[in-house]
Amino acid sequence: MAVINPIYVTENAPRGIRGLLTGMYQLFIVTGGMIAFWINYAVSLSESEDSASMYIIPLAVQGIPAALLFSLMVIANESPRYLARKDRWEEAKKVLIRIRQLPESHPYLQEEFQEIAHQLDEEKRLMGNATFLSLQREMWLVPSNRKRALLSFLLMVCQQLTGTNAINTYAPQIFKNLGITGTSTSLFSTGIYGIVKVVSCVCFLLFMADSLGRRRSLLVSSVGQAWCMFSIGLYVRFSPPVDGQPVPPAGYYALVCIFVFAAFFQLGWGPACWILVSEIPAARLRPMNVAIGAATQWLFNFVVAKVVPLMLANIGAHGYG
């Protein structure tokens, strides 16, 4: 799903809003996370901590979006580009008419259909009888393609090393380490964290994705996230929370920094990476390039998820700064 979704969206979206719709992939990821945070908080209020329902309910609810996805994809169309690649041109034209809601004779639709045909003809001319191995050679041996593939790899590595999924996965424990006591309180703070992510991602997609640009949004996001992590590190290093004592003003500032960190991530490194990974490769190498990006993201997501608990347990305060 992580590989197919951006490709499917890119191949179905109109040119003018292709970046916006691809970035919405990240929006729905954080929206799902936000819903999960609030479900956990609601369960913590209604169930005791030693009840099996504390785990059964959140895990069972995950089946609902999976069932909806399966049901709706049964009636969803194939992308016009995929159908055209398989020489199913009439089906491709019908799908394009359906998703653009334009008559067959409309100039925009005719132009887009001709563009797809031209791109595929050019790909066939360049690829010939291309195989998986030949495409791999083209990706890694052609300097311009290799640069794009490495850029996609590095973008996803850096996205995970910002630490966002460390907070996503272990937010309640991290809030406790900042002095926010009580299971319900830490889960409530995690829910607010999820809302901040969704709102900031929407703001990026609506107001900044095209006006600010991909590169500049990554730079702004990096500076903001670095400042937030630096501030949290200073607090935990020089004025750490004390058990049984109220949270000091610096602790509330550190808590706000967590929320601001989430906002800056969604203003750049969250959605912009998916947009770039789907935009920068040549059309014929796009599926493979997105696959590399998605695989890298999940690999380093796994690494972060395994390393952070060890860091919190063994490094202590120095793990924040």
C-alpha cells in the first residue's frame, strides 16, 4: 500500500493539482494517527489499565479502515496510464472521461490523453524490451537517474531521522519523561499532538506546497524542528522534571516544543518528501523510485522504533539533547 498509493494518486490526478493530491497521502496518514491517539485516550477513560479491552478495542478498530479500503477499491477504476500501458486504450479513455467529468471532445481531455500516449510511446522507444534488471541498470548506471534514486533514498532516511516516528510511537512515554504524569493526561497530550499534525499538514497543502516550494519548505521545516529538539534537550539536561513535583514553566515550554516540532514536520518533511519522490524520477522509473522511497521509509521507521526504547532506558536525559 505504501508503494502503490502515491503512484495511483499521481497517475489519476490532473496536472494542476498533482502535487497537492500526492501530498494528501501524508495528510491521511497523520489523520489516521490522530484518530488512533484519541481512540486510545477514550479507551483509557472507560477501561481500567489491567483490562484486556485496553488493547483489544484499539487493535480491533484498525480493521474498520482496512475493510473500507478493500470494499471501495473493488469499485475503483484502474489508472488511465496503467490501462494505456497495457494497450487497453478504449478503457483508458473511458476512465479518463469518468474521473475528469468532461466530454470526450473536450480539448483538455484530448490533450491529456495525447500526452499519455506520447509519454508511453517515448518510453517504449527508449526501453524496448525492458526487464526488471535492465530498469535497475538504467536507474543505477545512468548518472541522472542514479542521482534521483539516491535523493529519494536520502530524503526518506532524513525524514525518519528527524525523530517524528519516535514521538508518534512512544509519545505517552516521552510526555511522561517531560513531567506530564498520569496515563490519561499523557494520552490526552498525544491526542493534541495528533491534531497539531493534521492542522499543520492541511495548512502546508493549501497554502505552502506550491507557493513556498519543495526545497524551501524542507529548509524551513529543518530549522524549526532543530530548534524545538534543542530546546527540549536543554530542559531535560539542565532542569529535568522531578517525581512528585509540579511541572516547571520550562517543562510546559518543552511540551509546547513537541507540538511545534510536529507542526514544522508537517510543513515540510512530512508531505514534501512524498511529493518529491513521486515527482523527480522519469515517468518510466517512477514506480521503482517510489518503491525505493517507501521501502527506505519503513526500514528506518523500524530502526527508529527499535532504537528509541533502548535509548530512553539506557541513555537517560542525554537521549534528548
